[in-house]
Amino acid sequence: MKQYYVVNKNRQNQMGGGVAILVHKSLQFQVLQLPDLKTIEAVSVSIAAEINNRNETLEVISVYIQNGQICDEEDLAKIHAAAGSSNIIICGDFNARHGHWENNCTHPNRSGRLVAELLEKENNIMLATPTDLGTRQCPSTFKCTTIDLAIMSPHLVAKSEIKRGPLLGGDHFPIHITIEAKLQRDSSRPLSWNFKEADWEIWNTCMSSEIDATNFHETDDPDQKYQIFRKALFTANKNSNIKIKRIPEKMKAEPPRIWWTEHCKKAVAESRKARNACDPKRGGVNCESNRKVWHEKENRKKKIIVKAKKDALNKHINELNPKSSLTKTWAFAKAWTRGVAAPDLYSSSKRDPSTQNFITDLKEKARILADQYDHGGGNPPDNPRLEEIIMKQVYLSEPNELNSPITERELKYGLGNLKSNAMGLDKVHNKMLKNLSDVNKKHLLHLLNHLLETAYVPEDWKKATIIPIRKPEKPAFEPESYLPVSLTSCLGKIMERIINRRIAWLLETKGLRLKTQSGFRKGRGTMDNIIRLEHYIRRGFNKLNPVNTYAIFLDISKAFDTTWIQGLLYKLSTKGITGKILLWLKNLLCNRTYNVQIGQTTSEDRELKVGVPQGSPLSPLLFSVMLDDFPVLSEPGETLLFADDIECHTHAENGREAESKLTPYLDKVSAWSKKWRFRFSAPKSCLINFTRQKRKQESPLLFIAGSRIPEAKDIKHLGVYFDSGLRWTRQTEAVLKKT
């Protein structure tokens, strides 16, 4: 069911049975926990809805009682007690017979008596099922009984309508329950452009005409120049059939089954016709010969449907080709291996850390996640002395080649490899920029050069929209389960790519990078650090008198998100990044804002006081600049970095020697982190003693930020599992598991 989330509980001790609730993906809901039950199978969800002009929750419990004669009274009481909302719907197959809902029932069963007693005793629930609705038809006698019930809050009964649908193959009729309530629904997808009917020739002509009709090249106001260019983009969109995609007013229907064929349709029709021939209410005759024909047709129908499903699956698998449709192939592989999709960011409730309440309102969920990504609290004020040094370098009179005008070649590089379909708040899409004509590229080049000359950064470029992405296997209701993915201006990213290339060129050619930093550097990668560590460990093993390798894997808490901006600008200014480019970077990094977007609902804007911009082409380089003066362990020890993955190691015969070598170094690291406002997480850091000695060894006492670093037997470092004996056992298991 592609358009629905499935909340289910399967029977553990035998085949068949089980209960489920299917919730449309456009709805806000929370899975509720029910107590352990002996004789009742049940699942429950709470759905956000507007009832009586108030935002409420509708609690739905799906129930199945396998045997109406062994229903437990305590289980029914638990079900009722678990329904904590004032808007309750308890429905399902109760297997309950009683005269309260069946006039011809003279011998009620245990389940029926217990349900009737519960309804008489409790005043907050009421039977909504009409008398003699007839929810199950006996396949041999074709007589109907009412054993499927709907129990609701009294005020919902008055606002509900219950009807019986046609049989769909089983012996129970589907029951349609309609309630007067407005469900909280919104599109889970943000707004996007529709380029299907775009005429790019007309688009470019219109855009250049719009720009030529203004004072774009004459004005000295950078913001006015930017607004003219942006307005020309959108005017061109309007005149060339590029429109914002509309949100469908109705819920998206379930797509047709790919396995459904004319043979299936014919087999179902024949089976239904044979069944009706046995049903006296439909003019049939319930005799042995008719029932035999019906059972034959029913069995044939099942075989045809099973074969159609198998054929459709085999055809689909044979048509999968990673080269022609990589996305489709991986989507199928994930669905096949992972099974039913869990509720996502949009539909699931979120736990509010301040109140511990579960929130379904979209605006409140966005606020909770915005709080989660706010890392600016408790930071000390900026240093006036550093600010003075930075501004001195900004207004330095010496020429700097980094401040030279942007060339057409650089613009071509900036426009190259634009793949992302995501766009920032300015609604400028990469597809528009990729289709710029040569004339409009010159307009863009003029704009970017003026922005660099004036060190101006448009406000749109300093605003980030965060789309939270859930980490694998993490609970959907916990705010900590979501990683922030920032959407920023596509136009701004072109400028950032150009600036990034210039700064990287300067730092590499002047030898200003930390030599042991392999992250985000041309010709360097994770394998440099992995092989270097592995060789160092083996050298210790292969010595005439083998020694251990003590390695520390350090974790900076939220490294990118807590980078001190003023400290970063100061370090840039000391590396020859001066003048207008430094001021442009300062204006880009300071006074940034962000909001969190869920579907089309956004939180209020928050100020980003710390951290390099998420999703910016500049961020990896800027962050690594911040680590360029990271303390390095003196030889024969080594310190290796890959972005914020920091690892240091040294040879030592025992724990005491390792402690004496590493403690002074860790003190330097702690002092460095305090100076540059980074926080190390001792619990997430790790110490490993790489050794092949069989005797028990004393562990060194090593501390970072006042807390002891825990010791482990193995660790996943840069995607590879290292174990203390360097046997590669766990790494081999991980590789085999993927194959």
C-alpha cells in the first residue's frame, strides 16, 4: 500500500491472524502502546484532527478476538483503560454475539456478554454499529451475523455513519465508518517548479529583455542589482510555461496493482457469479452442485492471482537495470529488504523534550526540531581584539590576487555539475542556471563581480531551510533521530564554489594546510589514513621486541555546527585571505538565519550564531581551516585527521608508558579546544590497544575535557572496522553481510 503507513501486530505463535491499521501518508499520527493482552490482538494510533472546531486527537484501536468463547474480561478492561482520548473508536472483529446488536441472537457468547456489560458500565463509550448490520456471511448457509463492532465516544456516534460494503473475497463484509471530523492534512513535499513544458529559448530571450529594460548594469546598489536579476528569472518563468507545481486537493489514490490482469478480472467475476448463484438473497439456490462450482471457481481465481503476482514480480526484477534506472533499482532493493516503511518525519508525532508530551501539530513539530538544531546557547561573546585584527586585514591596502574579478572560466566552473533539485528560499532552481544563454551568463558574471567588489551577500543567501532526515533505525518520535540537511540558495552556491576554489588554491600552493589532514583535499582520501594507521600498527607487531599501538579516536561534539565564526575569520585572515574576499566571507558567515521545514510548514526564523553553513560548498574547507593548527603528537607518534575524524597513535610497551606519552598531548588538545571553543565528547571518543600479547594488560588512564576516554576492543573508523588484534574479523563479516 504505497500511499499508506502500516501499523501492524503479527501473531507470534502461529500462522494467520494479526491486526493492522493503515494510515494515509498525508495525515499526522502517533503509534500508541497497548498493554500485553492474552486473548485480544490489538494495535492503536492517535490521529490529529479538528473536531467541533478544536484541534484534537482521534484515537483508533483495531481489535481482533480469535475465539468469542474465551475472551478475557481483564483484556477488555485494559483496552478501554488504554483509550485515553475523549475521541475513541474501538473497532474490529470481536467475534461477539449478543441480542443488543442482533435481534435473532438467543444464545450470546462470552465475548458478546463482556462487551455488552462494558457498554452498560462505562458512560464514555457507546455502540455505533446498527442493529442487525450483518457483518459476516456464513459460506455454507449464507446467513449473516453481526460480530464486527464499532464502539465510539458518544459524541462521535452522533456524528458518524456506518455502512456495509460488498464482499471482497472473504466471509466478512468491509464496514465503512464516516465521521464528521477534519483531519490535519498537508503535502509532505515542499513547493517545486514544473519544467516539463519549459521553452528555454523563449525563457532566455525574455530574461535578457527584462534585464536590458532596467538599470541593471548602471546601478551601484548591489541589492537592487540582485533583485533585478532574480525578478528577470521569475518573469521569464511566467512567460515560458514554468510554473510552481500545485498541491492536489484530494488525497492521492492508491496506484493500480501492476499484477492485475484481464485474466484476474475475469476469474474474480466468474467466482463472484458462482457465489451469487448459491446465495438465496441474490436469487440463487444453495445446493451442493452450486457450492461445488463456486469452490472450483474460487480456487481457480486464487491460483490465477498468485501466478499473476509471481509473473509481475519476475518481470519487474528482470527489467531492473542500475545503469538505466539506478534510483528505481535501489528503491526496489530497499523496499524488498526493509519491508513496511516506518512513519516518517512528516506523519509521525514528536516528543517535546521540555514537556515529554507527544506533538502532532506541524508547526509545533517544526519548533521542536528548530530547538534541536540551535547550538548558539551559552557561547561567550566575541573577542574585541580578534575583531580588530580581522577588520585590519579586511582594509589592508596591499593587493591580493584573491580579490581579482571573477572570470568567465571561473563562472563555467561554478555552473558545472549542478545536479541537485533542491532550492533555497529564493526559489532559484539549478535547472534555470544550467540553461542560461551566453548573454545571460554575462549578466550573471556582472552580478557576481559586483557582489564581490562590494562584499555584499543577499539576505536570501544567508537563510537556510533545514529538512530533517531520520537516521537509519532511529525512532521517528525522537528529535535527536533527525540529521539537519540545509537547503540554501543555488545562486549563492555558484559564488561559494568560485570563492572556495580560490581559497583552496591559495592554501595548497602556499603549503598552509595541516599535512596530516586528508579530508576535502584533492588527491587525498580516507584510505590514506586507514593504510597509514594499519602500517603503523603492523610495524609495532613486526619489531624484534613487539610493542603495542595505543590509538585514540577523538569525537568533537557537533563539530561543523558549533564552529566559532570569529575564530574562523581570524584564522583565515592569518593565512593571506584579506581584503574584499575576507569581508564577503564575514558577511556570509555572520547574521545567518535558519528555519525548519516539514512539508510546507516552517518554524520561525532562528539566528545561527555558530557553525559553518550546512550544505555550503565552502563549509568543508572552512572547517578544515579551523583545524589547521590542531596539536600533532610528537614523533614517533602520529596524528591523522579526516575532516572532524581525529585519530592519534603511538607505540608503547604497556599502559603506563602509553599514559606518560599521551597524557601531555591530550592536555594540549584540551587547551586547544578551550581556546577555539570546540567540545570533545569523551563517551563518544575511544581508546584501543592494538596488541597480540595474550597476557592481560593494564589500561592507561587517559582523559579529554575532564572525562576518561573509554577503552574498546574494536571501532568503525572511516568506514572500516579495526579490531585490537588487527585480524579484520568484524570487517570481513560486515563485507560478507553486504554481498
